[in-house]
Amino acid sequence: MQRIYFNDVVTRDGFQIEPNFIPTDTKVELVDALSRCGYAKIEVTSFTSAKSIPMLRDAEEVMGRIQRVPGVEYTVLVPNLRGAERAMESRPDEFNLVMSTSETHNLANLRMPRESSFAALREVVALAAGKVPVNVSLSACFGCPMEGVVPLEEVISWADRFADMGVRGLTICDTTGMAHPAQVSHLCEVLRARFPGLQLTLHFHNTRGMGLANVLAAAQQGIDRFDGSLGGLGGCPYAPGASGNICSEDAIHMLQAEGYDTGVNLESLLPIARALPTIVGHEVPGQVAKAGRILDLHPEPSFLVDVRGKFA
């Protein structure tokens, strides 16, 4: 049975674009609850400036108050050297760095060219060396709404540059929800052959309804790490019609039905997912929390007594 490792990003990627600030106490409680469900990683917060992302202005307090469960890695997003220096005090288990493989998307999302992003992230990798493992998330690897399909060679080129710097892992992101299963399958095959020593994580969005199909395509190519967001929260502001990240509980439910070992206890996770709309104040895209698991049975309708009686 293939083991799959899941990282939930709801309190960072999910909450950062919510219109209302999620209270610090609620964030801490949610991270603590997710920690007991069997996730491999939880991306807790971002050490971006409070001006840029006011919804995560409590990063230090959240990291300082969570109850760390052995076996769970608590990762944080850091945008630059200043953010990394702030984050270091919070004892994260991993830095997650982000830049785009699309020049236009990088300019729109990060307000700088890719080479400038790379130079800034190189400083963070140097600071973290020997102290904090580094993962690099490469955005828009499957397509950019402004440029179209991002060539495979472009993705490999940026992946090579970070691998040569000694990062622990790469996350290949379908930030704009443009990936499809055949494309995913081919890229995963190439990446696994080229980077056998790196942690490879796939990060999908469900913008066009293909998120779970893409997860399955990647898993069938041997990818064993995935990002997901509780309830399917999140989304890229530069992806028209973006509906958020893949829903963690939906993806985990699917993979378990397919015979994969995710390490996650769905029985514990689903009540947390069902409470999420109350936390954010609106409905969320996740389906399994609403419908239940495949084998969650329901009482038969009372009128069946009469129907059976007619045929007795």
C-alpha cells in the first residue's frame, strides 16, 4: 500500500484571502485540531508584512501558542530575508518559499521579475542552511492565465536552480487551476526521474473541476506528497474564476478509497471540516463533509415498510 503524506494549508493559503480576520484563538484551535488528525505537515502561517497580508498579522503569536504534536512538521511561508529572520524566532520545522515559473504571473503576484525573486530567495536559503529545511513552491507550473501553458523546460530550469542550492523539497503548483491529468502525469514522471533525492509535493487548485483527477494522476506516477486545504479554501487572485485549493478531506477520502494509506483519520477530520463554515462565515466547496464518506450509511425511508409489505 503506497503511503501518501498530506500537508494542510488552510490557516495560511486558505485564510490569507478571507475578507474577515480569523481570530488568533480560532487559528490556534484549528491548527491544534488538525495536528491530531495525522497530517504530515501543516502550513501554519506566513511571515509576510502585515500590510501585505493583514489576515496573517498574528503569525508570531499563532506559532508561539500551537501545541506541537510529534511527527507533524509545522511549516511557514517566508517571502524574503526579513520574513525569514522574523520566522526563525518561531522555531518552524520548515521554510516554504514561493516564486512563479511564469514571468507575468510573478510580476502580478509578487510585484517583481523572476530573477529578483530568485535572488531574494537565495538569501533565505543561505540564512536557513543547517538550521531550517527549505521547500520551494514553484507557482503556475502548468499554466498562466496571461501567458498560457508554461513550457516544461521552464519548470525544470527553475527546479534545477533551486535543487542545486540544496533545498530539501520542491512543491509543483497548479496555482491557476489550468492543469489536466495527462499533463500532470507527464510532468510527474519527468520530475521523479530528475530529482530522486528531493521531497516532491504537488499543489493543485480545483478552478476547473479537475483537482482530484490531477491528484490521482500524480499519485499513479508515484508522487507521495500533496498540499490541500480544509474545505477547499484559498485561491489565486490572478486565476479568473478561482475556486480554491483542492479540498483536503475530499482528496484524502478519494485516495483512501483507491487503497492508498494517507495516515489521516477521516473520522476525526470530518467534524473539523463541518465546523469550518461557521469559522469563516460562509459555505465552503468541500463535498465529503456534506455528503459523508462512501460507506457512511443512512436509515432507510420509513415508507419502505409499506412497500415491502406489498411484495411479501
